[in-house]
Amino acid sequence: MAQHISTVQNLFQPEIYLEAILRQQAQQLAGRPGWPSTVAAVYQCLLDQIEADVLAGPCLH
């Protein structure tokens, strides 16, 4: 079965700097209360949240 790759993940892959920042953040959050225990799972959560924010549209406060 082919793994689904989100639009946001496709955008981050060629952006080495942005991907590195996201991976570093995932390393810092892994295992903390409220976050998954693995870096890979946290990384995916962060990607999912970014995608949800992008799909939600602009924040007009």
C-alpha cells in the first residue's frame, strides 16, 4: 500500500532548513507530556497541525 504524503510534507521536503527546524522541534517534544514518545510520531503530528492550519485559512483577528 502506498503511503499518503501530505501536501505540506511535500512542501517541506525540498526545504532542508525548514525540515531541519521541524525535526529539531520534534526531538525536543518527543516524550514530553501530551506528545508521542517517538520523534517520528511528533514530526508527523507537527506536519498534521501545519496542514490543518493551512487548510483552515487565514486567521482574521
